[in-house]
Amino acid sequence: MAGETIIRVEGLHTRFGDHVVHDGLNLDVRQGEVLGVVGGSGAGKSVLLRSIVGLQRPTAGRIEVFGRRVLDLDTPERIALEARWGVLFQDGALFSSLTVAQNIQVPLREHLKLNQRLMDDIAALKISMVGLAPEAGRLYPAELSGGMRKRAGLARALALDPEILFLDEPTSGLDPIGAARFDALIKRLRKTLGFTVFMVTHDLDSLTAICDRIAVLVDKRVLAVGNMERMLSERHPWVVEYFHGARARSAGL
């Protein structure tokens, strides 16, 4: 079901002082697919996500989303582009002083001019979509479990009906049952809403359950991109250890 390229990263270089994170990284993301990005600790997975959405400016390189060069946009163009994607950061990254419903309404207030009743209705719809009870809208982040915070963060990411959903370690901190339920939720929402998913993860079960393709970050660049069968045939030592090690065997690979 994947189509044309809607995210293109070319020659990405990212450096923090003397520490080089990316060195000539290239990656394409296709419309409609779920792409899982994996790599060792410190490989630059989350930095790549942050670079694509404009939260981290790379040292050099080209990033295009929907054919627009992200780094060259003026403020109005950038705001318009940001309305076409949603981001779920680790642990939800909710505003602690706002209720769940108010958190969901933040992007609505930023990008749209809606009356309060309509925003309340939209927030209630998104809360239902991610599998939270209606009363969750009145709760504050501190009153939520870890799994509920992730679902609330997902509801906020879906507030503007995005074409691309960025997920940063969405199942980290969840028990196996909670992680499997979250994977099933993403799979169902993608099928229903048709968005593209860019997912940074270390979870082999997630890669197996919902990803159409996997991109492996090794040695500061994308080593390989393909389906699970392609990953299992790679011979790079890190890839072999990751996809053939003890955790891979426990995941049934």
C-alpha cells in the first residue's frame, strides 16, 4: 500500500561539538507505509526524527517533506507543514498543567480557529479513538498510568488528522501486554486513517507486528532498508546480533 516518497533525507550530517551523530545519512519514507527505525544506543534515531520535524538543525544535508525543503521554509510555510504531521514523544510529553482534553486542544488552538464546544467535541473523539475512557479527558498527566499517557499523547498527535505520524519509542516502558495493545492500536488507526508512520523503536515485537519496512542506523548512516526478510539476511555484526540474538529468538524470529 506504500506509494510515492513523502520524506526524503539526503546527505544528512549532524554534529554536537566533536561528536558526529550522522555522516552522510540517506533515507526515503513512502506514503502509507509504517517505517521502523532501529539502531544501537546513541546511533541517532531520535535525533533523526527531531531533524525531520525541525526540532534539531543538522550541520549539513537536505530534508524534504511533501516535496518541501524543511530547512528553507519561512515561518508561515513551516506552520502550514507542521499541521500535516503529528508527533508522539517518549512518555507522551504532555503539558503537566493541562488536562488530557486541554493537551489535545493545543494544536487545534495553534493551527485552527474553532469555538470551544467544537474543540471539546474533537478532543472527546480523539480520546475515544485511542481507547481511553471519556472521563480521561478531565484528568491531568500525573493522574495517568504510563500507558494512558502514551495514548493521551497519541490523541494529541492525531488532533489535526495528520498525514504523517512520528512515533519516538512508543512502547518503551510498557509491559508486553500494554506494548502489544499499543501496536494493535497503531495498526488499526493506520488502516482506518491511512497515514504514514515513521517510528523510532527498539522493540522487535513492534517491528514484526506493524512495520512494512525497517531502516537500520549503524556507523552514523542508514546501513540497510527493507522488510524483515531483508534484515534477517544482513551480515553486518550489529544487525546479526540484533535480529538473530537471544531477544530476537524470544520474539520468534
